[in-house]
Amino acid sequence: MSEHKEISQKKTYRQEIEVVKNKLTEFLENNQQRKTPERYAILEEIYQLNEHFDIDFLYKLFREKQFRVSKATIYNTLELLLEAGLVRKHQFGKVQAFYEKSYFNRNHDHIIMLDDFQIIEFCDPRIERIKKDFEEAMDIEIESHSLYLYARKKNKS
Amino acid sequence: MSEHKEISQKKTYRQEIEVVKNKLTEFLENNQQRKTPERYAILEEIYQLNEHFDIDFLYKLFREKQFRVSKATIYNTLELLLEAGLVRKHQFGKVQAFYEKSYFNRNHDHIIMLDDFQIIEFCDPRIERIKKDFEEAMDIEIESHSLYLYARKKNKS
DNA sequence: CTCAATGCAAATCATTTGCACACCC
DNA sequence: GGGTGTGCAAATGATTTGCATTGAG
């Protein structure tokens, strides 16, 4: 069962990757930017990951695969993908930034487990409600939000 | 009226500062750490500020006042005040960290105005409700949270 | 007196920048 | 071809660290 699930998920990955590649193409064309192989390679790599990652992680991944990309390009490309709305950037209280793919799993938030720094995603409609209320009350437009809950396992009681 | 308010606020400041100094003393004694003048000076300075600040801002403030403190000490002390629960640290998506006093104004969140990077504080009980629900549902203890809404003024419609 | 805390400068680490070269358009 | 994007290395900027010195206990 778990194997079957895995296979069907992998299939989904490929479909998803095609979709986001098209999104990237669209974005690049709208902004008259070049469609370089690096940009697509980085996007593809990101959408094959299920975890949150940092620049260095991506960089090492490409090294292992013998695909040559410089860190500067990874930084640039992630900035670009951020503008395109294809990745999300997190600061998680560290200096080093973390990223995650964002196209198919929008609007979720994170619980950071302080015991082992595991990251759990969640979604709660009350957040959107709060945002809407503030938008109306203050006559502003909320472009995005970030919410983190820092938690520990309850034990030894 | 606004003047009167200001005066009464300043009075409150001094009282508040005495309270947090006692809190710091308590913390230092419990953790057998030294009560250095720098630590109290930094705490006092922070509790006189109403804004969010960064390390460099504090450092320059002390320079102006001819009070000698090194940046290293400011970093160390803010770390200590963080542990003592007397300041809050924010990453606001930048590399550089921001801080604010936390003892008398707990549990508020922030709206970051993207036009001018003005920071607005707000408080919404639904956040606490959400936290409680997740604590119960997942059998975890949420130690803290951070919520930022990134917004722009609505105009030229 | 003793050892933790400070000051200073050097070291580190993430991110940015400058420039020569490559390659998308 | 022309100019943007890339790679590399050097520059930057925030934070940390090492070490000699100071001063709190």
C-alpha cells in the first residue's frame, strides 16, 4: 500500500513539475527574462523535494548530480522563483534562510518542534478570517503572512 | 492632552524600568550570573524605547551617550535578555535581527507595511484560540508563536 | 583573589557584488 | 551579434569567537 502510494505520488510529481515549468516559462516571458537551463533545473529539483531546504542543501544536491551551478546563480534563481510565486522563503529565527516549493500547497503554516526541529505544516481557516478582518478594518491589502508555532512534545507528566 | 499623556507615560516608564530591573536581578541570581552595569544599562535603554530596534541602533545610542559598550557585549546581553524573557527577537525577513522589549506588552503580533516598513502591533484572541486547539489536538505544548501580516495601503482604486 | 564578563579585533558564515565569459534570443 | 545570465572569487555585513584585561563576588 505504501509502495503503491509512493508510485502514484511520483507520477504526480512529474505532472506537477510540468505545470510549474510552464508557470516559470510564463513568468519569464512576461518579464522578458531568459529561459536558461539552470533556472529550470533548479525549479525541477525544488519540486522533487518534500522538505524545507536551504541554499547549501540545494548546492550540494547539484554537486552530487554533477550538475554545475554556482551558489550565486542559486541565490539569484531563488529570488526569481520567489517573485514568480513558485517558492516560499522562511527565516525560522535563524540567520540562514529556508525555502520550500509553494505552488501546489499554498496557504499553510508551520509548527516548529523545538525538540528536534521537525517542521509540521498545518492550515487553519481562522487565519484567513483574521486577515480579511484586518484588511477591512484598516483599509489595507494583506499580501502575505507568516505564522509559526514553536512547540514541544508534552511528556513526563 | 497629548502632552499630559506623554508625561504620565514617562512616569510609567520609570516604574516599568524598576520592575524589569528587578526581573533581571532575579534572573541573574537564579542563574548565578554577574550583575554588571552594562547589563542594566542595556536593559534600561531598551525599555525607554518604544520602537523596534536592531543591534546597531542600540550601539549608536550608547556611543552618543558616551557610554562605552562593545557590540559583542550588546549581542551577548540581548541573548541573555532573550533567555530571561525580557526582549523579543524578530527576523522580519531580513538578515539583520530586530528586537523589542517584551515584558509589559506580551502576546502581540505585527503588521509590516511594505510601503514604508512601518510596523503596526495588533492583538487578536483568535490566535490564542488556535494555539490552544492545536495543543490539545496534537498533545504538544506551544511555547511561543510569531505572526506577521505583510500589507500595503489600499489606494488609487 | 578568582573567574566570569567585557572590549577589541580577527574569524566566520550567509549573502551580494564585480567582472570576464558563455549562450539565450 | 548583443546583452543578459552565469561562474568564480572577492567584498560585504551581521554575528561569533579568541584572548588579554577588568571588575563583580
